[in-house]
Amino acid sequence: MGANVAAPNVVNVGDLRSLAKNRLPQMVFDYIDSGADREQTLSQNCSAFNEIYFRPRCAVSTPTCDLSINIIDQDFNLPFLLAPVGSSRLFYPKGEVVASREAGIAGTGYTLSTLSGCRLEEVKEATNFPAWYQLYLLGGKEVALKTIERAKLAGYSAIVVTIDTPVSGLRERDVRNGTKELLSRNPLTMLPFLSQMLIKPCWLTQWLGDGGLMNFPNVVLDDGPMGYTEIAPALEQSVVTWDDLQWIREAWGGKIIVKGVHIGDDAKKAMNLGVDAIVVSNHGARQLDSVAPTIRVLPEIVKAVNGQIDVLLDGGIRRGGDVVKALCLGAKGVLIGRAYAYGLAAGGGPGVARAIDILRTDILRTMKLLGCDSVGKLDSSFVTIPESWKHY
């Protein structure tokens, strides 16, 4: 069982994070929580929102607020979707299916990572709202083509191509926690690190009951699904380039989103190649450290595309006010990752639902205090940003 995520002391996403930390082994919690290298960008992804100030319209009645958005001609009841989070099945049994179901109940979208422990078909079946499939080229082009066909047949409504992972970033907490050794299945190398799992018997019982160490059923190689220990070398052998977008588009035949854009020039390049939307993302600060926070580079990206394609943002969003700030600076919508992953790890479906409800309630309250009755009316007049951002 998970924690009581409906308890009165679960007020914000940080509270869900604390519950997740209590329930999970250190290596699993740090897989969700950590960033690359010194974790500078991890910290600044969140703290950069503190540099933006609201400019409310007071003495305005807003009895209702419209939170709905339309992204790539798909309708959502909330201005945020759930981002792809790999290995969610480590956090909670059938984690991807659980999260997808809760997204649909809340009236928003779910994005499934290639590195999912659940079959893409059962994840899509769990929701009646649009679901997107995030694509790595693990195993090469032929493997990806088969997965694209499966995603098409299952009813996914967009492919999200991640472009910022030519290699895995160095997450130092993973090294210190012995993640590599624990995945080796060699008792001698595992032994020094096993205690962190044994002291979490509830998690361990559920994890073993869900099949233990998973493979990746959506990356089917000649000898079967890709194993967990094969990720890092496979990523280095399957770098996505701009040239790949052409064959991906031809195979998919539907909406394509590029995730991992940091600079205006790449945004223009993606747009000129005919993508339908881009996600301003630094991979949750898990890849290249010392890149700028996503909210800080958002205005540059919005200016570069000049309204011709939809722009989304992820990274550092922990409160509904953060979502509103991103919309004010030109994002059409946002993706949340850790915010719901903490909820999933804390309490399964109810935890994801609680994370979504916290953000929804925050957004509604913020909108009413701003004197704005629709997220579609938000613009830069509702915020003040540092002068230095305007020259970025």
C-alpha cells in the first residue's frame, strides 16, 4: 500500500515528495529526484520561477475560470499534461498504466516513455483522453519502425521525439547508490547496496509482486524485449538527428512533437522541418548540467517560432503558479514530470490524482487572484520578468 495522500498535511507537491522518499529505496527515490553532475540546473529549473512576479488585475470578478487548452488540434481540460517518465513501474506496480488512467480521469493527456515497463497498448487502453508516445531510437531504425506501427494501431495521437540524449547524463546519486551494481544481478556486487531495498519491505513486496526488475516491452529486439542494463550503450548507438525526422514522419503519418529544445535556432530548425510542436526542455536537468532553466529560455523559443507552431515547456514545475507563469510567457501548455512521479511513488493512483488536484486547485486560485477567467487570455502583461531575461 502507498501513503495516505489525502491526509491534511499533504498540501503541496513537496509533501508528496516527502512521502515518496519515505516509501522508496534510496536508489529509486534518487532516480526520480536527482539531476546531472552538480545539479545546478536541477535547482535553477525550480528557483527561476521565483524571479517572475505577477501583475494582478484587482476588483475583478472571476466566478469561473476556463483551464482548457488545445495543443496540436487536441483538446485537454487542463493546461498541463503528464510528461514521459521512464521506469515508472519501479515506483509503483503497473506505474505507467496507473498514471495514464489518472490523467484520463482528470481530463488531460499522458505521454508514455519508450523506457516503460508496461506495454504501450495497455497504457493507451487505460485512458480515454489523448495519449502521446515518446520515442527513442533504441535498437535502431527497424525496431523503432515496429514500435511506431504499434503506437499507431493502439491509438496514440502524437509521437514525441526526444533529441537531447546522445548519451546519458551523469547522475552522481545513481553512482553512489550502486544502481549499476544492483542491476547487475551479481550477488557479490549487489551485496553492499542491498540494505536500501531490504529496509523498505512494503515497496519490496509490491515490486516483487509486480515481477521484480522489468524489461522494456516496447523495445523488442531480435532476442526479445530490451533488458534494463542495456539502456546506456543503446542510447549512444541510437542518436536522433534532424535527418531522422523525415523517416519518422513518413512512418508515423500523424502529429510530431520535438522535445528537448533549448535555443531559438533549434526551434526554427524543428519548425522548418515541419514538426507540429516543440517542448522547451532540458530533460528535467538530467542530461547536460549548467544549461539555463527552461522558463528562462522560453521567451527566446516563443519569439523564434513566432506563433507558427505550439510551444510547450517542462522542467521545475511544482506549483500551479509555475504553470500560469509559463503560460504568461507564451507556452501553450506544460508537461509535468516529477510532480506526478512523486505522487505515483507515494500512493499509486490516488497519489497521481492528488498531484493533479493540487496543481489544478493552485491554477484556479492563481487565475482568480490575477483577475483572469481563461488561460487563453494569459499573456506577458500579467507578469514582470528580470531585465536580463529580455536579452537572453
